Amino acid sequence: MEEIKKVKKSDIMKYIFLNFIGIFMFFIPITLHNKNTIPLDHIASFITTSFPEIIKIYILILMGIGAFRPLFVEKNWLKNKTSLFFTIAKLCGFAMGVSTFLSIGPKALFEKDMLPFLFDKLVTPLSVVIPLGGAFIIFLVGFGLLEFMGVLMENVMRPIFKTPGKSSIDAVASFVGSYSIGLLITNKVYTDGKYSLKEAAIIATGFSTVSATFMIVVAKTLDLIEIWNFYFWSCILITFLVTAITVRLFPLNKIPNIYYENQKFQDEIVEDGTIFGRAFLSGINSAQRNDESVCIQFLKNYKEGFIITAGILPSIMSIGLLGLVLAKYTPIFDFIGYIYLPFTKILGFENPHLIAKALSTSIAEMFLPAILVTKEGMLAKYVVAIVSISEILFFSASIPCILSTDIKIKVTDLIIIWIQRVILSLVLATIFGYIFLK
């Protein structure tokens, strides 16, 4: 603890103030206009509601950049089949965005649960919150908070999840912010050499779930608000229990522990003092090393968030719409549901085929399962509400978001992880339901 006394008072003040901005923006809900959420979400909501027409034009510009960037800037659209697929998907998504903006196209696509749902409920908030979140992330990862949490949580995160203590920041950020914010943090820390590829993959597929605000929407849809506290806390527990299991299964257990461009960051190890004192000193030392202008870092991170957002939005419009159409007009999810049918039968659901189909639709969009089981019993609704959050991976948003980062995970691996997470979440949620809801 002697070393802490040698630190300048100005360093401590800088450390506390800049980290407080990050904690306040991402983790402290406040109530404004009868809405209780984090300040970042308040800012994003204010922007989207105050300038709706400007935001629509802004979204089209973002989609255009995301759709044509692989063709004319990155020039990697022919690199492999996955790149070609997502390039085509982004171009189609841009066309869908223009169609939605101009209200031109088949009437069936403009029903409230189709293009309007994707554009208003997913694309619009994400278009603002991801760049803003990307900018403010510097206050979470750039001035010592990450290192502080790294020391403090190492003995918890490492043995359970095989990730550094600092990954606890990602886990909390996803639940209070969104998967997009969590993935932005993960990608930033990974490209800085502070996570290995394996650690980043575990965090991206295990912690980057949708936010508590999405959970509220699911709970309201399925009439679970009356058991909100039980639903919320059991959902968090089940999500992390599933992650603790999947990190020990293929494919996550086979991903190599290599670092982005071989730039492994060496954490400064402080041996003396209490764990809190060591954590505090580690954070202070990190803040001292960061001598770049806060304003420049803020703008750099905004730019990174802007580029990631441009890549995500057209994918949401095209792949999300495809999922909605397939769920509504084809039996494909009935067939995929056969993966889960043995489990729903063994677990004793009254309508196992419907539950299995609902769970299968989560790969397309996390809201779809809830829509399909609104008339089922409390146990079925609770289980589906848990799985739709805990499964984490879906093609309308989180998977394109992961693929837009520098964390290289195969699409086939993501699908395998999704299947694992759905099965494990289904089993655990059903056990919880039988114990606490009966």
C-alpha cells in the first residue's frame, strides 16, 4: 500500500472523475419523464424522439455506408462465402431500408410485425446508441476501471468462465446497456491486446446478451411483470450458468489463446497490499499511462462505433426480415424445432411442439419466441422468456454485430453455440420454473 501514497493527487482525481463518467453513463439508471434507464439510453431516446425525420435519413446514410463499404472500401466481399453472403445481405438490407423509408413494396411486408417492427424497434435505437456507446466506452476501458475490475474479479471470472476479471465489465454493460455496447467493449479490449481470441469469443457469445430494457419488453409481452424480480435475477443466473458450461464445450474450448496482431498487453502486477488496494493501484497506473487527449479518444471511438453500426443495420433489415417471413409463412422453424422437441417432451410441457418451434425462431430474432407463446401457461411463458435472453445469438442483430467486429468466429461455430445455449437454458429454466413457480 506504500506505492499508492506516491501517486499524485491529480492522478487520483483524474482516475476517479473519468471513471465516474463511464460508470454513470453505463451503469446508473436515472428517472427522466417517467422512464427509468441509464443516461446513455436517455440521450439516445431523446435524439431519436426529437429528430425522427433526420434520424431516418441518418439511418439510410448509415445503411448505404454499411452496404457499399465491403465493395468499394474494404474490397473483401469475395474473400470467402461468408463475406459474399453478408455483402449481399447488406445490399438487400439497404434496399429494404429505402423501401421502408418510402413506404414502397408488398403490403404484407408493411404489417406492423414486419419491416416497421425492424426499422422502428431495432434499427432506429441501435443507430444512435451504438455510436454513442462506442464514444463513451473510453471512460470504461481507457482510464483504469478495466484494470481495477481485472484485479478485483480475477478470482471469480477466471475459474468459472476462463476469462480475465476485467470481463465482468462486459457482462454488466450488456445487461444494463445492450449486447451492442458489450460487444463494443469486448472488441476494443481485444484489439488493444488485453483479451485473447478465445477470451473475446467466450465473452462475445456468453455475456453479450440483450439489455434489461429488452427483458422488460419480453416480460410485458408474456405477462411476467408480476414476477419481474424473479424473472430478472433468475435470467441473469441462468445466462451465466450456461456460459460457464459452454466455455468447456466445443467449439469454444478449441479456440486458440492468440492475441490480436500478436500484441499481448502485459498487465502490471502489484503484489503488496489488500486486493482492493492492488486493484486501485493497478487502475491508477493504467490511467497514468494514457496520455492521449480525452477528446481525441472520444472521437476515435465514436468513429469506430459508427463504422460497426453501419455494418450491423442493413444486416438486421435483411436477415431479420427473412427470419420474420420464414416464421410467419413457412414451416422451416417447425423442422428446426425437432432439435428441441425431445427436450420439451421430456420436460413435460403441455404443447411441446409449439415450445420447440418457438425456441427455434430465436436464431432469427430474439423477440419471435415470445410472440408465439403468448397464450401458453405461466411455466411455458417463463421458460421461453428466459431462453430468448440467455441464447444470446440471433441473426437479426447480435450475430451480424459479432461478425462486424475483429473477433473472428465462424458462423458454423456460432450456430453450434446457439444450439448448446438453447438446450442448456431450456433445461435450467424449466427446473427453476418447476421449483419456484409451482
